[in-house]
Amino acid sequence: PDQYAVFGDPISHSKSPKIHQLFAEQTQQLVQYTAQLVPAEQFTVAADIFFAQGGKGLNCTIPLKELAWAYAQHKTRRAQLSGAVNTLALQDDGSVLGENTDGVGLITDLINNHGISLQNRRILILGAGGASRGIIEPILSQAPRQLLIANRTVDKAVELAKIFSVVGEVDSCGYTDLCGEQFDVIINATSTSLSGQLPPLPGNVLAKNSCCYDLAYSNQPTAFVYWGLAHGAEKSLDGLGMLVEQAAEAFYLWRKLRPATAAVIALMNAQRG
Ligand code: ATR
């Protein structure tokens, strides 16, 4: 079988091997996909060894996405802008292409699985780290009415808005500036959910028929998912669907086949503790 893997640290709870195994069975592809614990300082050597041994493609997760970006010899424009790569694909000429499928995964989950369009809507992104960088360009491609990035360290939001101004209009602010504003979709791209914390949001920032989306996921609803439900969001979702959809996009890049995702998402949901 062709070899694929996900590198990350930590990695033991990764759902990617299961998801790709299901994709491979469904599309009848001979694919082996493993998870490897790779600390940041070992990334380059581990990736070199993986490809030297015939590996065809890698997924890279926390904390390796910026390193994978630097490792890729070519990058799509999307990946280039985002400064982070979650998918590496060996090309026919032996070079390695870097792509970021996170943003497309998010948009596909919102539109196809939840019927939530971003077009002409007011979008708020919380956080200005790597997770935010990966989703801004795909969100702008949906032609929102407004895209605002709020961050605790305001300078980082200003910097991101500047980088992506070549793609479309992006504004930036701090959390206190959100008072009196309302949004249709709020996306949590901070790392707060990992520690059960919340970004310091004012209580009334959700418009009618709004949606909250946490890029993080866990077996229980995240603190931000609970926050959305408590503050009147029509839907408050976590990132499990995005995880499956970004994997489908990586699978497509590698195998040129698009797996169906609904049954895989249903299964992953059923396997939550
Ligand atoms: P990632 O790659 O997951 O985005 P990161 O680059 O470390 O990780 O970014 C983490 C994001 O979560 C940042 O936007 C961070 O805000 P700062 O830039 O001000 O540090 C945000 N974050 C982390 N803890 C937070 C908290 N308790 N409240 C608000 N924002 C928080």
C-alpha cells in the first residue's frame, strides 16, 4: 500500500488514521495511514526519512504546521498566504507540495453539513494565531459582508488583517471593541478550548439566527460551544466536521478521489465518549 502519516506532538488521540482508513475502504484505495509522534525539533529529519522511504503524503498538526510550511518546496497560493501547511504531497518529479486544507474543511462543513452560508454575513474570528491564518483566505473567498478578527494581543490581529488585505477586506480589533457589535457567525480560533477557557466576549455579540463554531473539538462540547448555546446561537458547533472535511480534501489531493464524508462524520460522532 502507499504510505501516508500524520505527524504531531501530542498525537496519540489523533482521529486521522481512522478517518483515512474509512476513506480508503470506501474508495477502495490501497493506503496505509499511520500516526507518528514527532516533536518540533525532529520534524525535518522525520519528514526527510518518511519521503526517502517512499511515503506519499503527510498531514502535519500542532505544533508542526509552520515547520511543514517551511519544508514544502512548492506551496499553493492559499498555503503560501496562510503561513501554515497541514498537508504535504509528494509530486511526480520528487518534490513536495504544501497545502492547507483547514479552511476548505471549515467552509465545507458549514455549507454542506450544516447549511450555513458565509456569503453576505458578518463573520467574527476570535484569535490571531496559526489556526486563524489557515481559515481567513477561504472565508474571504465566500464573499462575507464583513470579516473581523478580534485578538487579546491586538497587534497580532492588526498584522493578520494587513497580510490578508491583498485578498479582501479584513478588519481587526481587541475584545473590548466588540461591545455593541453583532455577528452572524463567530469562529473560535483561539487555543482557549484546549484548557477549558473562553475568550473574553461581551454577552450580546450574537445576531439573530447566528452560528458559533469552535475549530477545536473534544468528546464533550467545548466551553465555546456551551457559550454559544447559552447566548442564543441557533447552532453551536465544534470542529469534528471540519476535521473530517479537511481530511477529505487532503485525501483528494493525494489520491484524486473525493470520499463521501457524511457517514464518516456520523461514525466519528458516534465514537465520542
Ligand atoms: P494556534 O496555532 O492554535 O492558533 P497560537 O498561534 O499560539 O496557536 O495562537 C493562540 C491564539 O489563542 C492566540 O490568538 C491567543 O491570543 P494572543 O495572541 O493574545 O496570545 C489566543 N488565546 C490563547 N489563550 C487565550 C485566552 N485565555 N483568552 C483569549 N485569547 C487567548
